[in-house]
Amino acid sequence: MNLIKKMLGIVWLLLGPAVIYFLTAGAVQNIDPSGTKDINNPVIWIIIIAIFVPIAIGLMIFGWYALKDEYKKLPHTSEDLRS
């Protein structure tokens, strides 16, 4: 199980920057002042990027902790949290 956590940690570490890259690339490609569709509006892209960049950063943090084996010992009872 710990090996799966480490492998998924690598996946999360790579997925975070990929999400940020594809969001910004999609925004650059689709923003068009002369466009009439909602996807051409820069305000929509700013909102989407503002919501998903912190989520991607959270994925990277989660992946870093999984890669560093921080989730190796999880508490089973509330007594384990006190020690």
C-alpha cells in the first residue's frame, strides 16, 4: 500500500503543473476580444484559473507528502494523535 501511495504521489506532483499549464494554454488560445462566445471572454478564464490553480497546488502538496512517506503511519484511534 505504501508503494501505491508513493506512485500516486508522483502522479499528483506531475498532474498539478500539467493542469496549470493546460489551463493557461487554453486561456491564451481561446481568449479573443472579437469573439462572441462565452469561451472567448477573459473574465470566465480568470475565474476558472483562480479556482483550479489552488486545487492544483493542493495536489502537488499532497503528492509531496505522499512521496516523502508522511502518510506511512496513520492514526487508528484518537489516542494515537496525542503521542
